[in-house]
Amino acid sequence: MPQFPNLLTHAIPAFILLIIVEVIFAVKTQRELYEVKDTATSITLGLGNLFSGILTKTLILFVFYFLYQYRIFTIPWNAWWAWVLIFFADDLSYYWFHRISHSVRFFWASHVVHHSSEKYNLAAALRQTWTGNITGSFLFWSWMPLVGFEPAMIMTMQAVSLLYQFWIHTESIGKMPRWFESVFNTPSHHRVHHGTDLIYLDKNHAGILIIWDKFFGTFQEEKFRPKYGLTKNVHTFNPVYVAFHEWRNMALDLRKAKNWKQVFHIVFDSPGWSADGSTKTTKQLRKEQINSSGK
């Protein structure tokens, strides 16, 4: 088994330094990019994700190596072209993981943590789930060891993707050059993803390459400054509540379910689904908007 450095752990000093630089920039430009309690919550959630990852990634690596025994091909981890292949394979896997995390409530219950801040800054990039690994996010990458990618190589590329996505969580950068915006995920594209405005909901799920959103029809250009957070914000800085609030909400909804069909919808339908229509999915909200504008 090849040994690769823990890139995320090594990157922590750089993360801290860049956050400090952005804070100084915010003070000098008098921009309200940071709020102390919000930032503390983001950092605490990031540390919790780091520690939970230590406990769960060993198990995930074991699962990947189990699948690797049944691989169709053997892709040499030390070949340059193998890293090119895994770059695209990982990024496509991330796109579908991310998109489904916004369209299936079971996965949204973990991912919602990342969207819970009403601020958009580099510290918010650290606001990560504590439950994603144990609830199956790794399944979206499970095809990769079966086709022959070395498991340690897969997890290294996942870390590369997360490292890239750190810098796009900022309002301090406007737009990159047009050629870069057309191919890569950027602060502008990702601000859209964190927006709660209806035009921005469930758009721009890219990891590194924005081309997937353009190809699969989920791309939205930034037209105005988004309103950040959730359509229904948590209004707390308690990291434990933020980490588990959607699981709690789902459990409460399940207690009200009248039949197994409703149970299925509550768990696997889009966030916002309700039997009585008291809350609505993004698709339903867009349909209502179209109907109201057509009158």
C-alpha cells in the first residue's frame, strides 16, 4: 500500500494564515465578512470533522481495499496518467455526491452543516459535517476501487479536492479571468451555491471543475450578491446543535408520518418535502414562481 501525506492536516497552518489575512482585509475595507461567534462555530465544526475523520477514514479505507480485491483493472498509482484519470474520476464523483446531498434529505442532513453560516468567508469553508462519513458519503466513490484505482490514491485525491475548495469560500475575490471561470469552480460560482435566493438554490455543485454543472444543467452564473445561509436558518452558534439539527428535525417528522410512503418521502425525497405542503422543495418553489409569473 503506497503511503501519502495527510494533506489536510499539513494545510491547517495555511488555512489559519489565510483566514487572518481575510480578517485584516475585512477590517481595512470595513466589510462585515466575519462575526466572532459564527467563526468560532465554523472552526469548532471543522475540528470535529477532523477528529471524526480520524475515526471513520480507517474504516472507509478498509471498505475500499475490500472492494479493490475485486477490481476489473489495476491502475498503477505511480503513473502520471493515472493521476490525470483519478482527477476527473474524483471530481465527477464529487459532483454527484454534492448534487444528491442537496436533493436527498438523508444526505442533506449531514451536508446542511456546511450551509448553515449566514456569513461567507474562508472560516465557513471549515464548517463541515460530523456525520457524513458514517452515513455513507463514501459510497459515491466506491466504484473507483472496483475499476482499479488504489484506495490510498482515492483518499489523497479527495483531500486535494477539499484543499482546492477552501479558497473559493470568499467574497474578497470578485471574478477570475473569463477562461478560468469557464472551466474551474471559482468564488463567484460557489457564492451562487451558498445562496438562498430561489434562482441560486441547488446550483453549482462543482468541486474543482465547473464543467460538470454546465454539462448536467445545474450551472447558474452569479447575477447579484447572494443571501447566505439556509432557507430556514438555525439561529444558534451551538456547534452540537448545528451538527445534528437536521437529523433531529427528520426524526420529529418521522414521528408524524402516517404510513410507510410518507416515511420514504421524509427520508429520501428532496429537503422541504412535506405531506401537507407546509414546507416545499426547491422544485415546488420554482413551479410556484413560474405559475405566479404566468398569471
